[in-house]
Amino acid sequence: MLVIVAQLKSIPSEIYEAAKVDGASPLRIAASIQLPLIRPALILSVVFSIIGTLQLFAEPLVLKTFSPAIVTEYTPNLSAYNNAFAYNDYGIASAEAVIIAVAAFVLSFGFLAWTNRRDGHDHQEHRLDHRGHRGADRRRALLPGARLLVVVASTKSSGDLFTTPGFWFGRTMELFNNVAQVFTASDASTCAGC
């Protein structure tokens, strides 16, 4: 939610003023201005939700003692943990961990490819490569999402995200910087320009 709020705050006020001068209703402003401009934040939130869902571990582990409905195979990470430390079956546990990592990568990359592909069909002109095929555009459309996934997955701390060169992400880096400003602001008055 904080990522989406930071993205909304980064929309220049001139765009809202121009829409009001043109007579746009609040619903039209939300549909035609806000939603397209916060699209990177929404995509980022969905990717983090996919990864976070597969990493669910602490809550079921703590609640397992209080609820009989939570079994040892309640989540994939809990199952790998129990196989490794309760049953001493390290081979199965490591295989489950690899499957979890591959599933997170495939689901995240698939979602990014789907959103970039859809975006490519809506907004990019289709160019033919030297053989007369449209495949070059499809590969080019996948690159920004793949770069984002690789950099997010390879960072060791959140500080690494903010020092990555901005030309890799375009508007997504502005989103990260706005989120960093929100986190580093000591009170609401210092974040008035976010």
C-alpha cells in the first residue's frame, strides 16, 4: 500500500490541473491518469505478493501450536523446515526449497512477461526484424521486467536498490526513491514534497 501511495504522490500536479481544465471528472482522472501512472507500482506489488506468498513460514510455525488445523505441510516452507529438522530428511527439504525458488521465479517472470506483452500490444508499434518477424519486439518488451526481477532478487539489502543506476528501470526507480523518502521522513511535514 505504501508503494502505491508513494507512486500516487509522484504524479505531477500539472497533470491533475490539465485534466481539471479539460473538464475531466474524478472517475475519469482515476481511470485515465492515476491507474496508468501507478501501473509499475501495482506490478511490483503483485510480484512481491507472489514471492511473499511462497515464503510464508513464521506465522504458521507460531500458530501451529495453537491450532490443530495447521499441519506440517501447511505451506511449502513449513514442509521443507519440518522435513529437514523434524524428520532429518535433508535431501527432500533441499529439493522442496529449490522447487519453491523455481516456482517463485517462474510465477514472477511469467507475470512480468504477461504484463509487458500486454503493454507491448497496447502501446508499442510493432516493428519487423530483418527476417520480417515480430519476435524482436516481444524479446525487447521482456527485458525491463527481467532486469527488475534480477536486480530485486540479487540485492542483499534494501539500500542496494536505491544505488542501482536509474536508467535500468525508468519510472520504477522513481517509485523506489519515493518509498525511500517516505521511510526516511521523520514526520509527515518533512515528506510534504514526496
